[in-house]
Amino acid sequence: MTRCMLHEKELLKKLWAEAANTSVYLLNKMPTRALQKKKTLFETWFGYKLDLQHLKIFGCICFTLIPHVKRDKLDKKSEP
């Protein structure tokens, strides 16, 4: 899954750790046949369903804040 995410978004290999963390996070939230009634690992461990509204597309553009001391009043506050 990690390799697929890196290749699909054409990301650098140095981002493998973030891709691996995302893969493990998603795998823990997916149903599995190993558990009865096709529950997720999260449901089995904690006893309730997780809300997945917080998930975003992997590899989307993110913006970093430029510190106030490095910008003037009319400069951009963030950069991709």
C-alpha cells in the first residue's frame, strides 16, 4: 500500500515514512475477515465505530505558514 501511494502521487522516496504511517493508519480502520462480523480492528479494540470525516486525499497540496518576521504586510502568509 505504501509503494502504491508513493507511485500514484509521484512522490519522492524520502516520504516513505509518512506513506507507511498513513498505510498503517488506514489498515487499522478497514474491515478484516480475521474478525467476526467484518469489524475493523479499531472497533474491536475500542468498542465503537470511528468517524472517518477527517480523512483527506493522500499527497494533496499543503501550505506552510511563513513566520511573521520573514514577511512584510502585503506578502503571502503561506506557501505550497
